[in-house]
Amino acid sequence: MRHFFCLLIPLASLLMSPAGQAQLLQRDLGGFDLKLGTSPSRSMAQGLVKPSAAGSFHGGLDLAHDSGFYVGQWSPSLGISPGNNLEIDSYAGFKQPFDQTLGYEVGMIHYSYPEVDTLDSQEVFGGLTLLGSRFGVALSNDPDKRNSTLFADLSGNQPFGIGVSMKYTTHRFNAPVAVDGGYVGSFTDWSLKLSRPFMGIDLNLIYSDSSLSGSDCSAYVGHNSQCDGLVTLKAERAFY
């Protein structure tokens, strides 16, 4: 499976985009549906890929069968920009709707970093789609810790056209990490994202925080860009 994913990398490289809004190329290949774009195509994978790793140039592809099985590859950073290393997120899973309003999805993601000397990590996930909104859980095994994540994307109900998504993760170190005055064995972090398109611009307001503070923040290695509470306003626009 991993060798098959590696063959997809040259195609994903064609999807490099210096902007935030997704560009999508879709083709029907018999019983298969092929998508190439600058945003993860798969619903649960889109909520679980590590957002902190996103670089200026990114892209990926998704190949799905009519039966519900799919494979794909997403690179949040192609390693072209200074300070960004190549990351390849390969995933596979199965998605099936019960009807027009209810469905489920299960799968796994393999995170690899070919340019740096670090071990790969894996993540298994599952969730439900209800009236256009997504609710999921994921369990991952990083080289130094284990993580459990709850994820919700309330796309099915957008008051005033505002999208809402939330993520809450518990991180448990394999061995306690020494900090000033003691040790940290586990911590939690969370984020809340509000998004709305405006005149071709994708506006995002993000609040993130964690259970660590003060000197304990030296042990922080979570999903957010920093340990303490942070409010971020992002405005992105595609130029092609």
C-alpha cells in the first residue's frame, strides 16, 4: 500500500497552490472517481490532517470507488518554501451513506516526513455525517506520545453563512517530559474555527488554547501553533 501511495506523489506535486482556497480537478474513470486539488478531498481526513504543518505549496489527490472504498494522498507542505519540510499524509478508508441525511466513514492516515530524521506516525479515525455536519473521533500513535481527538464540523447548519468547526485532543507522553519544577505526563489542547467566504476571500477566525501554562509550555507539542491562548484572523484568496 505504501509503495502505491508513493507513485501518487508526482501527481500531487502538480497541485501546488500559493493561496488558500481550494482548486479542484475531477475525472470519472469507470467505477472510480479521481480528484486532484489544493485541499484534502476526503471529509474526515480533511478535518484531521495536521493544520500546523500547512505550507505555502500544498496539494493532493483522492481516488474513490463506487463501492465506498478510497485511497488518497495529501501533502500539507511540499518542502519548497524555506523552513518547510516535505510531509506526505497517505490515507485509505471506506465511506457509505445510510440515506441522504446520515452516513459513516472509517479509515486510517499515515504521516511521513522523508526529508527529516523522524519516525512516521499513524492515525485511525471514524465518524458520522448527519444532515451535512460531521462528527468524528481519531486515535493516533506518534513516536513520543499517543493522541485521541474529537472533531466536529457543523457545516450542515451555518447561521449567517458562518461555518463552525471544533477540535479537542488529549495527548499522553510515552515518558513524562521534564519541565521547570516537575514533569508533564499529559495535556489537552483545543481549537474553534469560524469561517465565511466574502467577495472571493476565505475569512477564518481561529481561537486555540491548551491546558498547559507558564513553564509547562516547554513540553507543548500539540496541534496548535502555540501553547497559550491565541486568536488568529486569516484572509486567503486564490489567484487562479
